Amino acid sequence: MKAVLFDLDGTLIDTAADFIRIIQSMCREQQRPVVDADSIRSQVSEGARAMVKLVYPELAVDDATFLAHRQDFLERYGKQIVVDTDLFEGMYPLLEMLEQHQIPWGIVTNKPRNLSESLLEALDLQQRCSVLVCPDDVTHAKPHPEPMFLAAKQLEINPQQIIYVGDHPRDIEAGRNAEMYTILAAYGYLPVQQRDNLQAWQADCIIENVPQLQQVLQQHLKI
């Protein structure tokens, strides 16, 4: 193995606190029932539409009112993207380990590029990240393998020599479809309905925390 790719939200970076703060603030302002933190956390990986649906479950996603609320959410998030957000505990030394051994690492995410870049810039990761692939860059987002192949091409490394780490079934499916070695980050924002049978995701490896992830990476990268 020669490189490591990460999903963004719930795998590399713990963004849930900012989503929780913004969604609960919207609930209070609109005098809606306040959505509990666990429900928000489990939907972070599903994107802005899922976030707003928690607040307005009765609205169709193509309804003009829903779309206006979605835009409001995106604007709030864009302005407050790193208030309580940070890398998961143990991830800073893990990235330093990869860099010290000249192992390139990057990100393949379904988060829009403008938000992904803002997040990485705020955390001083933009220059350290070897490749960033977002839905804007491809015709088909994860679980399609196209973004995985694009990342491998930009790294100039065979997909079969790349490890992909993610916390959502589509992450593992995308990695498997590209014949990458897949690691399920069970510490992430696992969908509620998928938590009880992680083996069904068919990841090559399941880890419960970042120190475990570091051990697995050291083994497969031979560092």
C-alpha cells in the first residue's frame, strides 16, 4: 500500500458539533421541536438536504420553502464552518506519521468543494492534503468508483495500492468498487439503521478508534 484516502465528515474531521449547533438554532428560531444531537449526528454524512429534513420533515425536498431553508442552512454553515469542529482525537499524530514516512494522504468526499476547501483551510490542512476529490469534480459521486479512480489518477498510484477509510456504507462500497483496501471507521457518524450489522458493509477491516486505525495503517503501509 502506498497512500491513504479518507472520507471527510465523520472519518477525518469531527464536524458534528457545528451541525448540531446550527440545526438546533434553526429549530429554536423557527419555533420547531428541537432535534436531538444524536439524530443530527447520524445524518451528517447525508448532507444538507438530510439536515434540513430533520427540521422540516413534512416538506418535500423539491418544495420551494424547503429549498429556501436548505439555502439558509448552507449559508449559516459556510459562515460558521469551524467553530466547534476539529480532527478526531489522535488524527493529528496519525497524519504526521504518514507525512514523516512520505505516504501521501488525501480526501474523497461527497461534501461540496467550496465547503470542503473552507474546512481544510480553516484547519490548516489544505497544503498538507495531497488530493481532494468532491462531487463537483466527477459525474458520479460515491458509491460510484469514479471519484476513487480520479483520486488515484491524481496521486499517480494504482487504486489497488490505496487504503480508503470511511464511516458510511457508500464509502466502503466506493472503495470496494475501485478495488481499494477499505477500512470502516466505526467511531464515525454511522447511519442508525446500519449500526447493528457492520460486517454486512463488507469492509476489509473495522476499527473502533483512531489509535486502532493507526495500527492498521502501520501494518499495511509497512511503517
